Amino acid sequence: MARFGRVVLGGTFDRLHVGHEALLATAFREGRSVAIGVTTAGYLRRHPKPGSARIASYRARRATLVRWLSARYPRSRWSVVPLEDTFGRSVESGVDAIVLSADTLAGGRAVNAERRRRGRRAVPLVVVPLVLGDDLEPVSSRRIRAGAIDRAGHPRGKIRVLLRTGSERDRPAAVRGIHRAFPRAQVGRPLRPAKRQRSGQGSVPEGGFTVTVAGSGPAQRTVTVSTPRGALSPVTANGRFPRDLARLVAGVLRPPRRPKPFKRGRR
């Protein structure tokens, strides 16, 4: 049951991907009608993005989005409008909520500040968590344009994982857990501090992440995953048998189930 009447959201929607789909799915779940702003060429000239030369035209991006909406929400009320400035229609009357991704929360707060300046009430901000790719980094159009991942969040190359264990006996089970989550992962050992300093390599590999397993014997194990953006929340569980540790590591690493990416038709 939708909580709001009219919800709005906006973005470039280049290379429509699983992160966009999560954002849109939330908007349709929360609102009885959805208004979507798509940035125009003029907006992108004033607010350039990385790899802007490879961003599809407004017409192509809008057409792909409309096809996706028509296929997924044929009976819902929605509209797609050009987004020419920072606020678009989010500051107009008749808006009941704004749907946005976790990395654009500051922009949502700026919208509410502008609404108050214009004498309108602030509206709820529905924040959608970032969708992580198989390398545990957020899926984004920028990374897709750069060729690092595809629209489903799968890396173009192999995932590099550095594995650190408190006991060498835990290593085989931890490796099995990593490969259960990511069969094509390359598992290595972190360099010692002196070698890391000489080589310039950090504790988190480029295009991958580090897994640390603490604890040994029949006691609990704690699994911590460190990515270039920081460490994910550690997970602790009992691990008397190797299969328990393999299951724990795989459960920490396996991303949430994502919808299949929308297949674009002809332009």
C-alpha cells in the first residue's frame, strides 16, 4: 500500500542499471503516482559528469526509461519530464515525497530548504540504499561508462580478493566461501607492511576487497570485509567446522538478489 500520493525523483538515467531500477521500484512502491525528471543536455553542460562525452543523448535516455516503465508498470500513473535545473518540479506544490539514493541525500535536503524558502512545507525524503555490484562497490553509470562493470553490477575483469585469517587452518574454508559467492574471484594474501610500502599497494586491492577472518578453533569467527569505501559491518557466528566458516564467508560476501537488468530495444 503506497504511503504517499505523488512522489518525485530525478537523475541522468544513463545506462539504465540495477541501481536505477531499485530507485524506481521504491518510488512506485511508495507513491500512487510517480514523476521522474531526466537531466537534459543543457543541464549536463552546466553540471558535467565524469565521462560526460559518453553519456547518451536525452532522447535516448528518456526512450530507454519509458520502455522500462511501460514494461514494468503498465497500469501505474507516471510521467517523465525534462530536468533543466537543480530542483525541477520537486519544489512545486502537490509533491508528497522525494525518492533519492543514499549518495544524494544532501541534494534532497537542499530541495526541502528551497521549498521552505518558497513558503512550502518540507516533504519526506525516502532514501534508497546503494545497490552493490559483485565487487562490493556501488553500481553507477560512471563505472559502467568507464568499462569497470556492466549494468547488472558484474565486473568486466576478475574480482581480486585479499584474504587474511587468524589461523592458517581457516584459510581453505574461507577460500571456499569466497568462491561460493564469487566463482571467478582471484584470492591472494595481503602484502606485509614493508613490501606494501615498497610496492605502493594498499590493504584493499584495486577492483576488489579484503576479507579478514578473526578467531580460531571451535570459538566464534568474525568476518570483516574492507572495500575502497570503507569496511562493511563485521559478522560474527559460531564456526566449529570448516563448512560453517565457508557458509559464513559466503553469506557476508554474496550481494542481495537483484532484478535482471532491462534489455534495451532499438532506439
